[in-house]
Amino acid sequence: MSYQILLYYKYVEVADPEAVKLWQRALCQLLGLKGRIIIAAEGINGTVEGPVAKIKQYVQAMNEYPAFREINYKRSEGNGEAFPSLSVKVRSDIISNSVAEWGVNPTQLTGKYLSADELHEWYESGKKFYLVDMRNDYEHKSGHFENAILPAIENFRDLPAVLPELQQLTDAPVVTVCTGGVRCEKATGLLLKNGMQDVYQLKDGIVTYMEKYPNQHFKGKLYVFDNRILMDFATDRKPEHEVVGRCVYCHQPSEQYVNCTNDACHRHLICCSDCLSEHTPFTCPQGCRA
């Protein structure tokens, strides 16, 4: 049986998030889909996996719901084991349940869209721009764009803390990137709200760029929030990718993520197999966070 993983989001007014939650849960259970779906008054954000035919039925049902029409779905091959179960939740926002306080509504204020083709051309032409990766710091470790600015944010909600340094980027366009686009919609709104002007976002996220231009200006693998952990976009034309991840102990190339076993920490770090065998139980080499 062939499986497919669906990644999507849409910022749109949802009048009754609780009712949508019940509908989404019932729909996914009927179709046998697993994954994570977040619903809020500002929209929906989901990643689900299931048999290809059932995913097709899910998209059809979504298109029949007026608020969720015209969603751009990102599809990738699955194996039926990307998610252990189904989770459908209502939250204050569709990203982290902690950024609603920013007061940013992407349907009213968000950055200009830059397509994957346009970003690729900017790289190829040597155009000056600042590319800012809006993902969490541990996501950067396994892969990122060339010459990217990688803010030291452990969680997306921490973005306001690095605003002062981003506000210094005034002599060239600023392009924000994230996995599928949902974080950049909100992040660019925050940048614009705080006085920045020439702000773009990579339309449909890093996933779309890597599908079109595998292993080119994005180096390494793409971190994803399911059991795959990392996605590779190798093709017959360009099968090899550059390993950019480094073991936190020996600093040798590695793409193996491990969770710190300290219950007060659980930080997600890269550690090679040799060092992991020497440091069991595995804990942060520089000390755990409080």
C-alpha cells in the first residue's frame, strides 16, 4: 500500500474552532489518517498521513468546506509510520499556542511572497539579500540555506528577543524561510509591525524549494516534526547531499538526533553513534537548560 504525507496550513477566520475540531477528528478517524492538526480562530495547520486514496478523500472534503478551499497542500511519500496516532487540538494560534499575544494577523499584515524559482534566481544572480531562517535552532543543525542568518531561538515564540538584531538589516531585502511557510506568515507580520519594510517570505516554505532544487542552495537535510525526523530530496540527477550536521561531542559529521535524557531538559541535539555509546544516558555536553 502506498502512503502519502500531507502538509498544509491556512490563515482564515474560523468561527467555531471546537466544531471544526470535532469534524476534523471524525473525518480523519473515518479515513484512518494519523497526524497532528491545530485549529484556532485564526485558521488551521496540519500534517496528516494515510493511504494515497484516503488522502485524496481528505483533500476533497477540505475543499468542500468554504473556509478551507484553495489550500496549497505539500505532499511527500510516507510509510504509514510517520505518526503514532491522531492529535486534533484547538489552540490560541496555529503555530505554538504562544504567539497570539503578538497581535499579528497574517490575513491583514504579512511579508511579500517570493517563489522558490525567484529565490533560486536571487542566489544564482548574486543579488544581495538577507535570508533569515525562522525555524528553531535545533532545526538549523541538520540543514539550512547558504549564507543564512540563523537566529538563536530555541522556540518560535522567542523571535521578539532577536528583533533588535534583525532590525539592523536595512540595506537589502530580508527573506524569511521556514519549513512549510506557516511560521513566516506570522514572523514577517511581526517584522513589519516593528518597522521593517523590505520583507519577503519564501512561498510554501523550504519543502517547495527543495523539491524543485534538491541539494543546491539549501545544504543538508530538512528537519520535520514527525517520525521521519529528516527529509532528503535526492534525485537521480543530484543524489548526494552535503552533511552539515555535527555531533555535539566530537563535532564530526552526523545527522542523528537524540533527546537529552534529563527530564528537566529533553533538548534535541545531534550526536553520532560512537559518542552516544560513550555518553549513556545522553545529556547535554555543555550542561542542561533549567
